[in-house]
Amino acid sequence: MELPLIARTRPQSGVRKMMELAWGRADVVHLEVGEPGFDTPDHVKEAAAKAARDGKTKYSPTPGLPELREVAAAKIRRVNGIDCETSQVLVTNGGANALFGIFGTVLGAGDSILLPNPGWSNFTMMTKAFGARPLYYDLAGGNGYLPDVDQLASLVDDTTRALLLNSPSNPLGTVLDRRKAEELFAFAEERDLWIVSDECYDQIDFSGRHVSIGSLEPKPERVISVFSFSKVYAMTGWRVGYAALPKRVVDPMLGLLQPSVMCVNTPAQYGALAALSGPQEYLDDWRETYRRNRDLVLSRIAGSRYSAMSPDGGFYVWLDISAFGERSEAFALRVLDQCNVAVTPGTAFGTNGEGYVRLSLATTREKLDIGLDRLLRA
Ligand SMILES: Cc1ncc(COP(=O)(O)O)c(C=O)c1O
């Protein structure tokens, strides 16, 4: 029996493709990975283990453990400056599940959404899963790798429902500052668009300039903000994220989470609770490590055939390889084969990634140094 067209034409993740090629090869320096090299802190593991030992192994409510929603709401108010109530916070299977639920809630078949190019490839996959259409806006050197409102205005039509923003950005490391956020908010307001703000790297901001766009409205009405434990707390495999939603979006979103995931792994939610309620100082140390790794990359590539802008947040460097005159995928395959360094081709993030590869800073200084030695010989 034939699968429906929507399933047969489903795009795949270019990021995972590279990871799969690199896995299992000996002596590869992995600069393609999108997850922290740090281990989840012991107090988080212990809280989850204790929850399991104490029999907290049943379903939780679909919106999440009440106590986790409460501390997440407090964090969103304190760190992100968004005035949301506990009832507006949903706990999800990572930021990915939150985004999937939101896309499925604000987009109908035939609708369109403004997506960044380059941007995380899952945004496109999610859009297509709901029969909607991506409208790509450029993040390019000419506009400081930030969204340009005039271009956004030229792309929207009467099918457009939402603007997806990602700050700090994967793969660029750019952040939306207050001025840019205000400009984008005014644009979305004028066109009556939802703003889906992916802030899964929110606390990895070296510049101190990242502004949560949701903080620009008195209460969440237009902006849906997504956060995650994965990158910030080194908990990628735990699968816990959370979102702050306008009140009228909560129930429709639960209508997707309930049939698809029922709830997030209960012991993992206790781990996440410990992550948010426990010490936070190590986040500063980790951020400092990423920043030092960033500076190491920038100083080592100075004067070489590579160039890069300095990322303000996240843990990636968007490396310009255009001087090699090779397509980015061919370059990535060549350095994997010849030099045993895995990087992600820029085209895994969209057409504007041609001429770039993404390097991850989420590794040790030693590995980064070896990886750079090899790349500089490429
Ligand atoms: C931009 C961006 N958003 C969201 C996610 C989702 O991460 P998770 O589902 O682990 O929270 C990722 C993961 O790579 C990402 O890069």
C-alpha cells in the first residue's frame, strides 16, 4: 500500500546525517555535535534516581509536574522577564516537542510560517509535518545575520500565521537585542502573526544582550516562548523542555501533547526540578568555557583561509569556508575523510549555509585544539 505524499516527501535532518557518518569511526574529533560535552550534574541525577526509588514512576499530569511548572514559571519571570503564570507553562519532551506542539497548534494545512535561513532543520520538518509551507527569511552577512523587517514584509501573504525566531541562534550564535526584538514585535503585531520564540540556548549568552521577545508584552498574548534543559543544563538525553504560552493556546496545545506523548518521563521531570531549584553557579562556569573556546577558535583561524563572525551566544561558530571554493557538504566529507574532523555542512541549515560549516564549541579545549590543527591543515 502506498504511503501518503506528505509522508513520502518528508525531509530528513542534515545534522543527524553527518553525525551518523562520523559515529563509529576511530580517532574522529567531533566538532559536529549539538550538545554540551559536560555531564549532567550529580544533584540532578540523584534527584531523578531518588524519585524512581520512591516510586514516582507513574504518569504525571500532561501539562507537567505542578511543582516543576511552578519553578519554571518563576524562572521565566526572573530570567526571561516574561510575566507568565504557572498555568501558562507546559512541560514537554525537550524544546523539540514544545515546538512541534506549537507548530501543530498555530499552523493549519496550507498556512505558512516565516523561518530563518540558515536555521535548525527541524523547523522545516515540523512545518511540513502539518501540511504548512516555510517562507524562508535570510540571515546573512549584509544584515548582521539578523532578520530584516523589510524582507519579512516582502515574504508574508495572507496564508502567513507565524514568525519563528531563534535567539541565541543555532547555527549562527547571533542574539536578538532589545532594539531588534522591538522592531520584530512591531512587525508581527502589524501583520497579526504569532511569534514562536525558540530560546533553547537562552542562558548561553556571552553578550548579555539577548532579550526574550515575550518580555515586550505585558502578558503572553502573541509570543510563545520555548525553553529547554538540554543545552543549558547539559541534559539532552533527558528530554525535558518547557514553554510559556498565551492562555488561549494552552488547551489546544495539550490536545496535541496528550495523544502524542501523554506526559514527560516522570523521574526526568524530578531531575529537571532539581536543575532549576538547585545551584546555578556552574552555568556561569560553563558559559565561560564556551566563551573561551569561542575565543580560541577565532584566534586560531585569524590569518588563515577561514573566517567567522564572533558569536554572541549558543555554542557554535559559523565558519566561512568560501575561500576553499568547495561546496560545504563536499568540504565536510573531505575533512572527515582526510583529517578525521567532523563538522556540520552549512547547507544542513538551509541554502544560505553554502560556503559555511558549523563548528561546535561544546567540547574540551584539548579536542578543539586538535580539531583546529587538523582543519588548518585541510
Ligand atoms: C535551535 C534549537 N531549538 C530547539 C532544539 C531542541 O532541543 P531539545 O529538544 O533537546 O530541547 C535544538 C536542538 O538541537 C535546537 O538547536
